[in-house]
Amino acid sequence: HRPHCFRPGDDHDAIAVTGHRDGFGACYSAQLQALALARHTCKHYVFIPFQRVSHNQDAQVMNRFCGLASDAEVTNRTRVKTYHNNVDGRQYSGRWMTPSVRAELLSLYRSTPKPDDCPYDVAIHIRRGDVIDTANMEARWIDDWVYAALISDWLYHCPDASIAIYSEGGEGGGGTIS
């Protein structure tokens, strides 16, 4: 699953991202974007391990969990262009997520041990605890009606699907999405 093409650059031969200080999802997403951009531009990918992950998550556990690794061709002499936080100024952009990149990412993800399979057909993480009363609330908040519409649409097409909602707090401690 390594790049089928490689073109040396004028100033770099590989792409990396570092410096993200948010939760695992945002940190991981930035890494996925860096790998996708590397494949899109025919460069190598360099994985810079997470140093700190917010929300009391263990960075070393997350490094093992994600399965990401630098391309085998990368050495200490490789010229690396390192982005800070995100490769294109946004947290997530699907523009470089080609089928081959998605297959490579899935293979890397599956290369390390994971928790037991989710017993549900659909699992949804609804952000609440880390976005209420923060400066990022407006950019990160998704209204309940959006989730309700998505769930309704899913159930319309798959009426027997089992759906779980995960959010901050204990089981049964949240509100109702109707």
C-alpha cells in the first residue's frame, strides 16, 4: 500500500504533520490528511507520533492504536515538509481520500489490536462535553435535529438496524433525540 509514484520535490520528499493538541479524533484526522496529501503529491509519508492528546487520552496508547507508520523509504536524510496542526488549514478535507488511500488507511488501522467489535450496526459519537461553553462551540456543535434526521434516514433504508449513541456521561444520562 505504498505510493505507486514518487517524485522528489524542490524542497521536500515527504510530508508530515505535528503539533495538534486536541482530542484523538482531531489528531488522527490530521495524520490521515497528511498521508492522503503525500499520496496525492507522490511524496513519502512521515508519521510523527502524538506527544499529547487532550481529554486525558494516553498519547502512547493512541500511537499504537492507530497503526500509522512512516513509509519504509523514509530515512534520517529525507527532506520533510512538516505542517502544523492540519495540512490544509482545515481539520478535515476529503479531497485526497481516494479509494486506494482509504484502502491503505484501513489496512494500517487493522494492523494493530482493537477493542472488541461494536455490537451495533451504527455507532454515533455526539460531541457535547468538550464543546459546551468553549470558544470552539459554534464551529464544533451539531444540533440534535441533524442527528435525528440522519438516524431517521438510516432507519428508513435499514429499518432493522441497531443504533448506539455515544457521548460524554454514563449510560442513560443524556437527553432524548426524537
